[in-house]
Amino acid sequence: MVKSNETIDDPNRPHFNFDNSFARSLEGFFKFCQAEPVVAPKLLQFNHALAEELGLDPVALDSDAGLAIFSGNAAPEGSEPLAQAYAGHQFGGFSPQLGDGRALLLGEVIDTRQRRRDIQLKGSGRTPFSRGGDGKAAVGPVLREYLIGEGMHALGIPTTRALAAVATGDAIYRETPLPGAILTRVSASHIRVGTFQYGAARGDVDKVRKLADYSIARHYPDTADAENPYLAFFAAVADAQAALVARWMSIGFIHGVMNTDNMTISGETIDYGPCAFMDSYARSTVFSSIDQHGRYAYANQPEILIWNLTRLAETLIPFVDTDKDRAIELLTETIECIQPLYESHWLAGMRSKIGLSTEDSIDLQLINDLLSVMEGGHADFTLVFRRLSQVLRGDSDAVRHLFKEPGAFDAWAQRWQKRLEQDGIAAETRAQAMDRVNPIYIPRNHKVEEALAAAVNQDTVPFSKLLAVLSHPFDEVEGNEAYAEPAPVTGRPYRTFCGT
């Protein structure tokens, strides 16, 4: 067996060309450590397209040498494995030290589009931040993150992605023994609101400033030339996150654990534990088993967005202005802009979903009324928007049958058709544009569970099929009808779990 701290000595070994700026620049925000060796690694999934995007050799990686890296049994040349430190508000309560308890950042690469990308192992064993946990992950949660992350990417939503999933051959213990696994995760970075909170909680102003300067240079270089770079940086993060949450809302996605340690500075979706997608539209939908009071319910996500960003603002006060009161005033003004900023992103997305290419003051009410009709009619969120294009093609029944009582939808549709007339676009042209933004396939909760249950029992065929369908979410394919259908009504609420 290759040890986890051993570098592969093979002329054909995969090359990563790491450039590890986080390790060079941010001492105090991480601890170096190594992955724990595993007994019998087996490759479950490998993302050839992402490997190519990263500028890596997929053939070299889809090999025993690649398997050794993805399992943590070997360190690729140039890697500097480290666990990042961060704090976070978890369900409103502050924990001053969290950190990567089961993840290791191998290093950073510059991809084919000249973007810096983190490559991280998740589930590779204990770290200095494990807080008593085993640092491991199970096959089910690993494949869930692989599947949902790649599904979100195909939907055009900023997200961490999966390069590989490996079964370790080890048993890990939760309520019962489970097969272990490791995910290789890729992101623009893993810097979180909680990373800033970690430095601020220790009163280390210089280190927080270094983190802010690093984040500006890495993610928002244009803000470095602003009159007030730190205020501009905060505004840029707020805009990226507002756009992200607006996209979540437009596809019925519920993150489930919007803690500050799960909000990235880059504006990417991160950590797919208790996440899920709505079937029938309901504003109060909660899937997470640990969110007993609905803090992170679907309709609350925009409010939590602002709450979390306010926590980031608090860490930037010393840099925005030497006068604390003035700094708070400036940051508060920016915070007050987040709600209208979010609403602007959301409204633009929702206009496109119902086929509007121009703006009118009645649009907000029109969209909200459709959502109310959907909630009252227990209609499927994804299918209503997808089938609206069929109305423009002369098939109104494609949508009507989704409502228990279609009368309210009929009344709304008359108002909608009248509004569409203002745009002056041909019906088929509009219908095609709607089909490009309204997916027919999303990671339906019941299909995800079916695929994961089979994979845990060593049958990866359902997983591979679902992954293939989700990679083209806007292209309706004959024979894939089951992947578009809502979950069967069981009378039991669907629940998701964090997977730790």
C-alpha cells in the first residue's frame, strides 16, 4: 500500500502543476496534515470533462496512479495538503472554531481558462479540526454531492464540482456501519464567510486584512482599484451571493444548511448535505431533518442571505474606515441594497421563465400570482414552468392538468397571454427561449434516493443513468419520462440528512 504522505514515483504519474497561493499567503488560516491511508480503494466515478477543463490529463488520472491520489493514499507532486480553518454561525449560534474536519485542500491549479481552482479531498480522515469526528464520509453522501453538484453545474448555477468519487473499502460508523468513500471536490476557492469570522473572532486584524486582500486579488481584482476597496469587495460578494440565491429560488432548490461556514466568498454553492428540490410548490418547504424550526426553509433563503452577509460585513469594519461609526454606516448602506439587488436578480430570472423579454411594472405581481396559484393548486414547481411553453404551442392541457383545480390557473393564463402580447415575439421563438431556461430534468429527490440506494449496494447503473440525464437538463428525451415525474405521493414528508 502507498502511504498517504508518499509522493508517487512514476514517470507516467499525473501532473497537476500546483500553485498553492493559499498556503503561501495565509498562515494562521490552516494546518498542514495528511490523508489517512485506505485499505482497498475503488474508483466509483471520474469526471473526464472536468479533468480536461482543469488542464489535467484524464487518461493519466483514470488509472491506478490517479486512484491512489483520489483515495488519499498518495500525494501528487507539488501538493501541500492542508485543512482550512474557519468559524461559523450554525443555525444562528456562533462557533469560533470549526474548520475542515474531514477535508484536505491538496492545492490549486490554473485551469484552461486561466482560473485558479482548488482541488480538495473530502472524507479523507481526521484533521486538527475534526472535533472528535472520524473525518470520514460514506458512499451515499459522497455520491449525493457528486450528483447534485454536477446537476447544478448543468443548470448553469455556480457550484463546487466533483472530479472523482472513490470507495475506500473501509467501514465507517454512524448509526450502522456504512461503506466509506472520498470525494475529490473542485471550487474557485473554499474561502467562506466563516473564514473571515475565524480571524475576526481571534481579534487578529492584520490576518483578516491579509485574508481580505487575498480574496480581493483572487476573486474580485477589479475592486482593488476602487476608492474604498474593502467596501467594494463586500458589495461584490453580496452581488455574487444575491445572484446565486436568486438562481436557487428560480429552480426550487433548498440548501438546507445556510450557515455562514457554508457561504463562499466566490459565490458558489457549497456542501450538498441536507439539500433537496421542491416538487409541489410551497413557500415553507423544509427538507433538512436538523432544521426543526424552518430557519432555512425555501422562502427564508433570501433573508438568511442578508443575515449571513451582515456577519461578513462585521469582520470588515476595521478596514472600511478608520472611524468605526462611519465604517458601520457605509456597510449598512450596502447591506440595505442587498434585498433590492436580490429582487432584481430574481425578477430577471423569473421573467425569462415565463417568456418575458421586456420589463413592465405588473410583472412582479404577475409572477407572484402564478406562485400563489401553484401553491393553492399543489402544482409541481418544475413542470409548471417547463410546460408553459406548450401553452404557446397550443397545448394548454399540458399545464392545466398539473393543478388540482385548474380554474385559477386559467384566469392567470389570460393575464399572462395579454402581457406577452406587449413583447411582440413569435410564439415558437418565445417557447424555445423558455425551454432553454426551464429544465425538464432536475435531481428529483426520489430518483436521487433510488440511485444512491443502489450505489451503496454496489449497483452504480442507476446513478450513472441519472447523472447522464441531469447533464442535459433542458433537452427533453423520449424514454426519460420517469426522470421528469414528481415523487409518488406517500403521505410521509421527505427528509434529508447532513451525512456527517
